[in-house]
Amino acid sequence: MSDNDHEAATTTPEQQTHSSRRVNALAQRIGARHYLEIGVSTGRTFRTVEMAERVGVDPRFLFDTDAVANAATRLHAMTSDRFFAEAAGTAPFDIVFIDGLHVFEQVVRDLTNTLAWTGWRSAILIDDTIPNDVFSALPSQRDALRLRKESGGKSNAWHGDVFKIAFLIHDFFPFLDYRTIVGSGNPQTLAWRAASPMRKPVFDSLERISRLTWFDLKAHDAVLRRASEQEAIDLCAQAIEARQGAAS
């Protein structure tokens, strides 16, 4: 048993985050082995992901990476842009968790790069896709915290404008099916390739999507395609399992 296998085997449900719980459930369903996490930070999610090969990317890890890294677990101290340009390797990833810089422009880059390193049997989980108030949806964390405090709020929540990625997927990536997980932890959008009918665009303009506000999100909430954790995982896994069956 490798060091990585030992760590995964000793993970308990109590140790898992809502993110690693979702990743692990999906990995078990589709037989995923190759995992990428963008934005590892303290490593709470990364270290409780139970997959054979794990790759983590973060410009500044907030834990001792030497205590985690081994032949099957690689950690790259760099931006995600640099990782995809220099260090992504050759094998496609089965599951990618995008939890990097919470601004739309960066999430667009992370998603488009991820699409180049995933395939028809891969799943992509995007964090923080539903802000909890108008302040949380601001692209600047400093502005979000300052303005909420000035209005009498006490929360430190900040999701950024990641929510716009759902509109981008809806309008411009018709080859992706997706659901936004709600009700059991932080909202996240799960996406996977699907031969689905063309969707009618809501805005049909990258420029307009880039300028969306929290109020626009409230007016077009249906674009998120909200679902329970189990429903989203089932839909994704069923689509991938169908392809695996067809290929066997």
C-alpha cells in the first residue's frame, strides 16, 4: 500500500469536507483515479479526497506539502495558468475541482484549460457558484467586506462573481450538462460533457455575462439548474457510466 493509499484509507466521513464528500462519491461511481484540485490552500479537501493519483495546484500552500507529496500525490506551487502551460503532464484528469481565485475571468481560464485536460468520462466541480448576498457577489473581496460592514452586516462571506460561470456554460458551452448543488454545504456547480440539445441562450453575449450582478442572478436563477447533491451526482455518473458501458 502506498503512502497515498494509506492516507485515503484512513479518511473518515467526519474528516471529509462537503467538497471531498462529493468528489469521493462521484469518484466511486465512475471509477475515477486521476484528480486535479485548483486552489488547495490549507489542503482540507485535497487530503481527504480518496483517489489513486492526486494533483494539487496553489501559488501558496498553507500546509507542509512535503508531508503529503509522494509518487502518487503531486503538489505544484504555482498559478493554475502556469500549471496548465508547463506542468499538466499528458494524462487527462477524471475529476477536477476548481476552487482558485474567485473572480469570473480566472474561473473562465481555469474552466477552459480544464476542458483541454479532461474528456467525455470526466467531471468538473466548480466552487462558490451561488453568492449569499449582494456583497458576497462582488469581484473584490476587500470591497465586499467593507461595504457589508458599512451596511451593518457581520459576515465575512465572499464568493466573488464566480456565479457568472453558470451563465457562460449555459449560453456558450452547449456540450456541457450541469447542475448547481444546493442544500448540503457550499453551493457548487457540477459539469460534465453531454450530447444534449442546444440550449436557448439567455444573454448570448460574453460582455453582458461579464457585467452581471447579484440582482441579475436573482432574476435568472433558473440558469443555475439547482439540484440536490445526490441528484447532481446521479445525473453526472449516469451520463459517464453510459459512455463507459458503450466503450466496453
